[in-house]
Amino acid sequence: MGHFSLLLLLLLLPLLVPGATIPRSPALRSLGSLHLPSRPTSRPTVARDYSILYFQQKVSRQDRVHICVSQIHHYSSPLVDHFGFDIDKTFKQRYLIADKYWKKDGGSILFYTGNEGDIIWFCNNTGFMWDVAEELKAMLVFAEHRYYGESLPFGANSFKDSRHLNFLTSEQALADFAELIKHLKQTIPGAENQPVIALGGSYGGMLSAWFRMKYPHLVVGALAASAPIWQFDNLVPCGIFMEIVTRDFKKSGPNCSESIRRSWNSINRLATTSSSLQWLSETLHLCSPLTDFHDVWMLKDWLSETWVNLAMVDYPYECNFLQPLPAWPIKVVCQYLKDPSVSDQVLVQNLFQALNVYYNYSGQVKCLNISETATSSLGSLGWSYQACTEIIMPFCTNGVNDMFEPHSWDLKELSDECFKQWGVRPRPSWITTLYGGRNISSHRNIIFSNGELDPWSGGGVTKNITDTLVAINIPDGAHHLDLRASNALDPQTVLLARSLEVGYMKQWISEFYYAHLGKAVLNNF
């Protein structure tokens, strides 16, 4: 049970998407220029402290939240099944539009390619698009992914069984986006002859890259942030994800990762009797006491997910996303995990202090609930189905190159659990068959950005493939930090990454207008 639940929590991790930050002061506008690669090279662009473009914050966080929540929500009516001809049923797909800075003359459309959750949440949590809207004269469109939020093809019955869930695939979602873009261009005066750029992060970043690959006539390019498109079909080692998590903790404090590695056996030794289980429960301030071996597995899976979450949201400033957290939270956590040689009891007591940073930084939590680690705005039902069908990403640990208990990748066990839950079997090679795996050099105009602190970077594109399929690596970045709203404490490396991304987008927009209208508009930005 513990083995599978660990694999399942890893498969669910693309749900975790960075959110908005604390209010920040406006940054300064750049006086510098952009440097874009001019020839094919396997070397990625590594964001360093030069050629910085500072974005002026045009929409405050409070205004952005107000716009996302209070504006009129629009609905399109895509087919439930785009690829069959015997069902003509449609459903209501929700999308949001913000056009404050959109210009019909020389403007653009930035199209957010959904995600596995309520679209209002992602609208609020993608501050980068709001920050650059005026500079790109852009209309912002946030499209909700089918089976998430309010976009339920069968209403309350959407998750009833696999027959109703059969249309929850990335292919169907991309087709929804394609139909929506056509709808927008047909119904919004001035939008018909404007370039569209796809953007997304994590699973949404995978969708933006795949959308550009499948529908290049509809979008001129894509920004795929923290998009692990190679975390499939053994294209990367199954242990790379947890090795990066471990590296983050190792670099954040002496002996921190070793303390966590040793904690598993400490817990095992302390979980042998009812009295020791009671001591563990009280020492960790658990809301529900541990009573048996299954509870101990749940505890360890919860701990593993906590360490993973910290690696993903290791941001340089205080934020309130998955939990209220301090700046560089792993460094704060590691202050309590300096000595792996202490007794089992002391190590568990230190674990509680470390956990308290993640779960009780606000000081308002009375006990720790091992059944919860993330936000409720994300659609766990839909994602668990996708993780049982086509989004099959192998994960494993060995306890040597990482700080976790050893767990091998077992496709059969996953398949049996998926069949038990949903009545379906996974197709582990379908994503690479559908989208090409590593063989994507025939495509163009896709930016793959990855934070080097982000464990998902292990499955991402971190080297340039061609001069138009480019990688931007952010040494100080956690999970798509570049898509978060600008913050006065942003490292210069992420500022440079954003400036490079905007430079590429300006280039795509200019090329579009030159090809379609015979005029360049780059200088108009």
C-alpha cells in the first residue's frame, strides 16, 4: 500500500502550480537589450546576472484577483468527442478574458492552456502574463481544461465511471483549445488577424508545447515552463526527480538530506508497539493518532510529499501558496535537521520542528493532518484518472542517490491499482507515440524554461534542440518561478529568464505580422 501511494503522490505532483506572491513594489523598466541565440547550439541559455529587463508591475495582485473572480466568465461549446462522428454532444467550457491592454493594431493574444484545476486559480496564479500584457499589447485568455473547475462534460456524472471519463485526455483538451481560438477569432472584432502565443506551466506547460506541435497554424509559438515532456517511457532515469529533491536539501544545509534519509529507519524502529505509536503521534502533533502499520506507511508517504512540495516551492520570498511559507523555506527547514547522529527520539522531535515550518509558519495550526498537503483548488479526481491512462511518468528511489526509502518502479502494480479504481489500464508509451518523445526537432518556436531547483526539470528540455526550440535554465528557480508575478526579491536569474522569454515572443509576433501583412511591428513594442 505504501509503495503504490508513494508512486501515486508523485504522479499527482504536476498539480502543484506556483501561485501569486505577497504584494510587491513596482520594479524598474530596463534600459538594456536582449541577447537571443542566433544559431543552433546544444547549450541552453543559462540565466545569469546580465542583460536584465525589469518589468514594471502594471496590475497589482489585488486587482488581478478581482479581475479573475469578478469578470464575466465566458463559455464555449466544444464537442465532448472531437475525434468520433457518432456523438454530437457538447458541453460548456469556461474561459476568462482580460483585454485592458489589448490593441487591435499590432496586438497579440496570450492563451493559457488550462491545467488540472479551476481556471480562476490559474488566472490568479500566473502573474507573468499580467506583467507583460501592456508590453505585448496582449489580450489574455485563460481556458479551463475539460473535467476541471466548471467545465464538466457530463455535469455531476463526469466522474461516475470510466465510460464518462473516457474523453479526459490531453488530445481532447488540445482540440478544445483549438476550437476556442477559432471561436475567439470569429467573434471578437480585431482578433482575427492577430498572433496567438500559448503559455502554461507544469502540466499546462506540457499542453502549451504539445499544442504548438499539433496546431502550429493556430499559435505562433509556446512558452512551456517547467514542462516535463520527457518524464515518460523511460526517456529519463526514473530516479532523477527524487535525486533533484535530495540535491536541494543537501545544498540548503549540512547533513540535512542525511537526517531525512536516516529518519525513515528511526520511524520504523519507533513504530513497533502501541505505546511507541502513541509517542510518535504526540511528538509529531498529529490530528489523528497512528494505530497500525498502514498508518505508518501513510505517515511516511505524507513526509515524502512534504519534502517534495518544499523542493517545488523553494522561492526566495515569503508566499502563501500551498502553505504560508518563509523565504527559501528549505533553508529554514534544514536549520532543524543538522545532526543525523542524534537518537531516534531526538531526530523525530527535530522532524516535527522542520514540519512545523511547512505546516504552521502562520502559527495558527493546532495539529498536523497527514491526509492533506496541498490546495483544494486542484482536481485530484480528474488527475488520478489521467495518471492511470496516458500521463504515466515512472518514478523510483534507491535510498543511495536520494534521501528516500527504496522503491522500484512497478508498472504492473500501478496498472492493477488503476484497474481497481477506474477499470482502466495505463498506456505508458502513448504520450511518446503521440507527441514524439525526444524526436521533436521538426517543430519550431517553443521555449522550454526550467528552474534548476525544480525536481521536474529532470524530465524537462534543458538543452537547445534547434535555434527555435530553446531551453532557458534558471539556476535560482523552483517550479516555474518565471510564470509567477514579479517580486522585488526575485533573483536576477529569473528576471533575465523572463526578459529572454519576452524577447522571443516579440520576435514571433514581428515575424507573424511581417509574413501576413508585409510589415514589421517589433519596434512598436
